[in-house]
Amino acid sequence: MDKEVKAERITTAKKQEVFLECYEKSLIISTACKNANITRDSFYRWMREDEEFIKAVDLVRELRIDYAESRLFKQMDSGNSQATIFFLKTQGKSRGYNEDVNVKLSADTGAQVIFSLPDNKRDDEKS
């Protein structure tokens, strides 16, 4: 490997390191790029081409999710019912805490689909 290519790789690695530090602080790609003095194009190129960089960015994203979850749990602990409802709707789906309607239709079955209102009564049954 010639010296020029090696120097370029070191420079890129250092720029990536600086970007990741900025990204951890700001959590916003455009802000991190600006603070690291790189272009968004560089960031997206690295995301396409560099597996180690992708893993490092993913780690920062996971840390951000961990932080948000910790804040959500604090709100739940303080009695915030909206936080509790949000948590159950997103994490308690397997226990029935959801409002999703999943319908699978096939053109050849002639299936009939009936949607229920939240209180499980159809309009014609309401008095």
C-alpha cells in the first residue's frame, strides 16, 4: 500500500471518529456533519461503503434509543399515564395492548371484512 492511500485512510478514519463524537452529542446527522466539518455526502458515502462506520453509527443510534427509553420509564414511574399507554401500545402488543387492524385479503377467496368500532359495536347495533 502506498503512503498516499494509507494517509487518506488515516484521514478518513479520523474524520469518522470526529463525526461520531459530534453525532453522540447532537444526535442529528446534519448538525454532526457541520460540527465535524464534513459534508452530508461524505457521511452517506461512508454509510454505503464502510461496514465498521455503519456499525459505529448504529451503536450511537442504539444508545439514543436506550436514553429515550430511560426517559420514558422515568415518566412512567412519576405516574404519567400517557407514557404508560404509549409503552403498552408499542411493547405490549402481544398481550392485546394495540389498536392495529391486520387484514389479509386474497382476490380468489371472496372474503368479507367487517371492521369493529373501539367498543366492539357496529353502527347498526348502537342505540
